[in-house]
Amino acid sequence: MCPNDMQMEASLDRMMSLECSVISPLKVLYFSTQSVDVRLGSLRILLHVLEVMLLLIVQVLFSFFISLFLISSSDVIFKILLEIWRKTSLQLAEYT
């Protein structure tokens, strides 16, 4: 099995884990009631989970780009990316 195949399989396992632990229970909660408040609450939780996941993905991408720019040693671009990283980290800290 190629390393890329193993990484893809690991990603699929994590996505299945996320679905089992977060998304499926929210789906059950949403469809198990007629209460608008409960449905709205489950949608808000889902939105919050997706926001946090998006911020984590952004941080991973910025880590990758920062490492690329460290190799090229462009100080101005590195400082800009570092500031974006700091702001994203602060936003993520607000959610956790």
C-alpha cells in the first residue's frame, strides 16, 4: 500500500469517526422531535463544529505555507503569514 493510500485511508477513518461521534447524533436529535427549539439547537451545534473544523484546516494550511516560506526565507511574506496565523489561533481559542 502506498503512503498516499494509507494517508487517504486514515483521513477516511477520521471522517467516519467524526460522523459517528458528532454528526449522526445531531441528525438523530434533529429528526427525533418536532420542537423548533431542539432542531435549532442541533443546527447551531453543527454550525459550531463546522466552524472549528474550518479553522483547524486553515491552521494546517498556514503551517504548510509557513514552512514553505521558511525554506525560501522571504521575511516580508513570512511576517504576513505569521500575523495571519496569530489571528487565526486567537479565533480558534475563542471557540474552544
